[in-house]
Amino acid sequence: MDSHEEASSSESDYEEILQESGSDTSVESFSNSSSNSGVSADLSLVRNWCELQPDAPAPPAFPFTAVPAVNLDTTDEWSILQYFEAFLDDGLITHIVNETNRYADQKKRGKNWFPVTSAEMRVFLGLTILQSVVKKPELRQYWSKNPLLVTPFFSQCLSNKRFEAIHQNLHFSNNDEFDEASHPNPKLNKIWPVYDCLVTKFREAITPEKYIAIDESLLLYKGRLGWIQYIPLKRARFGIKTYMLCESKSGYVWNFIIYTGKQTNLDADYKDLPVSSQVVMPLLKPLLNLGYTLTMDNFYNSPQLADLLLTHKTDVYGTLKLSRKEVPNELKSKKLKKGETASYQRGKVTILKWKDKKEIALISTVHSNTCVEIEKRGETKMKPKVVVDYNDTMG
């Protein structure tokens, strides 16, 4: 049996299950549905949750129609520097140089300042990146002549005074042109030109493979800023939170949104959705209707969001909070022993609860309640396939 026949068999088996369970939603109805406004009707009003029998067939995934590719004009001989310059190109470096010199002139830095050049700016950025590899507690120690601390490379590239002068005047935007009323993101106005340029370049550089993931990252920062976050489970714990859409296989950051509090700049098309869904849809918007499969954790996932993504031919799976709206009460109240599962399905959406050391809930549009064998520390145990796939694509 070839892959096309297998897919057809899987779809017919799945249609049979839907008919037996009383669901009036078919795979075909999801494949043909779309939403012009970006917000679907409440599909849950016309479907009921039904309990799944053991080893029920998984719903078929949407056909993947994108063509994964690296869209840079690269060769095998490309160096790390060439990849770096593909994102921080001459145009962006020139912009940073012009704004840095403009800011220094506005502040009248005096005799000790002279305009920075593009070559100097590249050296400055290179040394700044190197400081994340060669770590010292204070900036001036990179130019120290103390035999215990000396790192000659820094002073050979740029003097301490010149580095600090560029650092003090480093600027990405023109203060005189800032208008809060018309600016697309006033809270990020200081970095907006560079931020907007990099997001565009990240998206244009590659077309991601089928499996993608959304999660949040925390950039360590302890200065004064109104939207500093404290996330104890993150390595940095304190810092600037960023929502990121990444390719699961490579970890490549394809799109990202910097969190700036309640006024975070999101897409107005999705303003009526829950806050977590308002983050997901703008990140994913350019990839909708192409058959991507998205992995997320329980901060984002909900039955409502799964329904909305299905109208855009996008599959999803990941962990789920049982407190979310539209999760069946029968599943919430069901008590499980170690290794047991309970699952309910509504159309193409499956919600599963599984108990290992503790109970965990997951949602998926491409999994059922099937368990698979895995080997861990020399022991063989059974795990729901959705858990195995989640650990693979989210990790």
C-alpha cells in the first residue's frame, strides 16, 4: 500500500469513528473551511465532546504545501561572518552609524568625540558579542593589564575609551522624529528600526519546515524598565520577555514579539481573542493555510484556539490547562491511576489526560489516545504518542 492509499484508509477510518461518536464534523469540512476575518465562529456550539475508545485512529494532518528552503544566496563555503552580514548588512550598519553620530551631535559630546565609522561599528558589535563568550564581572576588566585578567585582543581592536564612547552614544532611531501618536510601537521606539528590520530579515531568510513551535524567551535585564518580567523557571529569571516562533528541528527564530506589558503591539485582527491567542495568531499569520503543525505549551493552548487554527488548515498539539474554557467537565473530574489515560474528542480536536508521576493534560488535532513504547534508563514503558512528539518538537 502506498502513502496515498494509507492516508485515504486513515481518513476513512477516522470518518467512521466520527460517525459512530455522533460528531457532525468531518475531515473534509475542516479542509475546506476558511476565515476571512481571522476570527472563526464558535464551532463548539455545533459539536459535543465524546469519549474515545482505546487506540482510536488519529485524525489526518492537513497537507503541507509550503516548500522549506534557505532563501539566502549561500554556498557551502560561506563563513560565519557572511551569515552574520546577511542579517546585519551594510544598510543596517550604516543606519546605526548615522543615528549614533546624530545622537552624539545632539548631546554635544565635545572634543573627545569624533564620528564613528562603519568599520568601527562592526568592531564594536564584534567585541560586544565576544563579551558573551569571554565573561568578566566589569566592562573595564576587558582592557585590564593585570596578568590575572588580561585579554589582549580587546585592546588590539579598540581602546577602552573609544569603546565606552561608542557605547555611550549608541543609538538606533532619531529622537527628533518620534511621534507617539503615529509610531507603530511607541514603547519600542528607541530600537524600532533595527527590531523591525531584523524581524523582516529573519522571516525572509528561510521557509521553515513543517514542525514549528511557539514559546517565550527571557533576556536577562535588571535595569529600570516598566515591563521587566520575573519567570522563576527560566534561567535568567529577571528580564525582557519575548514570544518566539521557531522551527522545531533547527531552533531557528523565524518571528518574535517583544512583550511590553498590556500595551504590547499585537494584530488588531485578533483583538477579540483571549490574550494568549492574540500572541499566537500574529506570530503565525504568514504561515497560515499552508499545513504547518504547531507545538505550544499550556500558556497558549485552548480548545478555542485549536478550532481557530483548524479553519486556517494549521494543526496544533501541546500541553493544556484543564481550567481552559470548553474542556469537558468529565475529563476534569476523572481520577486516574499511574499509566492510565482518559481522552475526549470533538471533531478533529482531541484532549487527553495521562498520569505519570502526576497528571498531565494535552490537546492535539493530529493525535488520538494511542500509546507507544519508549526506553528510559534501561526500562521500557508506555507513553501517549502525543507526549513523545511534544517532547521532541518542543525540546
